[in-house]
Amino acid sequence: MKKNLFLFFIVLFSHLLGSAQSNNEVTVLFLLPFHLKDGSTKYLSIKSSAEIHQIKQFEMIGFWFGAKMALKEYENADMKINVIVRDVVTDESELKIILEDSLLMKQVDIIIGPFYGSLFPIASDFAKKNKIIIVNPFSTRYDFVENNPYVFKLIPPFISRPETIENYFLSHSEDYDIILWGDSTTTPELIAYKYFFNEHHIRFKEIHTLTLPQHSLHKKLIIALFDERERVIHGVHSITSLEDQTNRVFVVPEKWLSVSELTEDFYSLPELFFFSNYFIDENSPEIQQFKEDYIFNYGAPAELADYSFQGYDITRYFIDLFFADFNTNDVQFKPLSYKFQWKQILNGGFENSKARLIKIKDLELEEVNAK
């Protein structure tokens, strides 16, 4: 019964076309991992919203709720928005059945696909052959955007992080001793930092121990590149026990903020930063209004971790971009949780190159404005 109601709920917001579209009309296909075939869930055992979104059937429901709120913005507009929603998980054959349905797909202009990366190449190839824009919301994979001019990749590449570090901190790089603080693992982010610093003749040092250097003639810029919980706890102990914290800047992974054992001593460090792929200003009137509307509509809070803001932003931005003939300068909508700075890959699609550098100040989060 619950499954049938859920299917009805999706179909209610889906409109399939059988005729040619006008210039003020767009059809958007959402490919979402709803896991409708995975069977029932013991809903009575759920005790919090966090537990709800750990259930497969609900892991992307926040994205869809946000998308629905975006679609409501066009109810009184002079354009027509047609919406198709399909459940896509990991079965290649089921995805191909959807894409090979000519009646379903012939009017599709935009594919929004926050589904699993294993299936993205199939949908991406279809989009390329049929000249349909496809939005890749959460993947970090560069190969998805290569050789396909119809892909929009929203997560910035790791190389944008050292670029932002240079722009914000290193107008005089000799003022800093730069330390890449990692473990024995070579990660894509570490490779990006080393490549960028070497290419720009910026001196740096790698350390793999949990003990940080105590003294230096220059200010230390320490970029942490590990996020294993136990190592983070020990690393933070090393940071907070330093004698002079005012002469150090720390850039840590965003995952550190989810480690519950970290204390106020850590969050009170005078120069503490992290990178985030999406960020909201809690004091913004637009954010407050969205939160109120979301609770009114769904009786649950809108949260970045549940992709509520991302679903809203992506849907509105790319519909507006379509009606602006893909001229980004003509898009009036300002996303709530994203900042887009598009860079087209040679012979490929578009990648967002805007890294978001966030400072923790007075136990609040504040985005810094790098050049």
C-alpha cells in the first residue's frame, strides 16, 4: 500500500508529452534512486530524521522535496515545465529501458541524475547522442565530463582548492611555511596540492606524523588531508596542545566537523578553515524563508546533509539556464547552497570550478571571499 501511494505521489508530479514543445516549454527527467523494489521498511523503529535518511528509500527524498519546491516557483510563470521522474538504482538494463523508450524520451531537454555513478556513463552517452543536457550533481569524477559537451559537473575539482589557497593566503607566499599534513595514503587531493604548488614554485613540506612542528620564523599554513576518525581525534589533540596557536592557519577536511569528540578548544582556534562543495548562510533571509516553507510543506527541516537545498538549487538553476539559452549571465536566480563558476573542458562539458572556503569564527561558519 505504501509503495503504491509513493508511486502515485511521483506520478502526480510527472507530465509526459506527446507533441512538439514550444519555445517556452521544457521537459526535465529526474533519475533518482528511490529503491522502490527493495521492499518495505520497519518505519516504527525510526527515531530521528537522521535515521530516516539512512534508509535507502529515503536517501534522496530530500533532494526530490527540494526539487518540488523549485517546480512550484513556475506555477504562475509564462512557461510550461514538464516533469518525468523515474526510479534508477544500479540495474543497467532498467536504465536502458527508460532511455530507449522513445515516447518517453523524445521531448526531454534536461536530465538531472543524482543516481549512482556506476550508471552515469550510460545516461551520459545517451545524452551526448541525443544532444540533451545532463546534470551530474554529486560525483567528483572528471572522466564523466571529458569528451561530452552536454555534461554539467557541479562538484569542483580538487585543483580548485590550492588555487583558492593561493588567492586567499599567498599574496606573499614567503610569509608562510606550508605543510601538507597527511598519512601514508596518496589521495587525489594531495596530488592536486603537490602538482599546483610545484607548478607555481610554492615551497611546501609534507609530514605524516601526528606531531606538528612547534616553532618557525614564519606563520604556518597547515593543510590536513586525512579524515579517519581515530587519527583525527589524535591530530586535534596535537593541534590544541600547541603553545602558540595564533601563528598557525589550519585548513581541515569538512568531515572533521562530523566527529562528535571534537571540543570547543578545536572550534575556537583563531584561524580554522575547511572547504565545502555546498554551503548556506544561516543568517540569510532567503535561507530562513526556504526553511520555513520546507517545514510547512513537509513537516521536516531542510538540511544540506539531506540534499534539500541542492535539489531546489539544481532544479531552478538549470530550468532558468535552459530558458536563458544557456547564457549563464542571463540567469537571475542565485542558488542558496551553490556558487557556480563554469569552466568548459576542451572538447568536453562544463565543470564548476568555484571552491568554497569556509572559516569557523566565534563558533559560527563564514564563507571567505577569495579572489
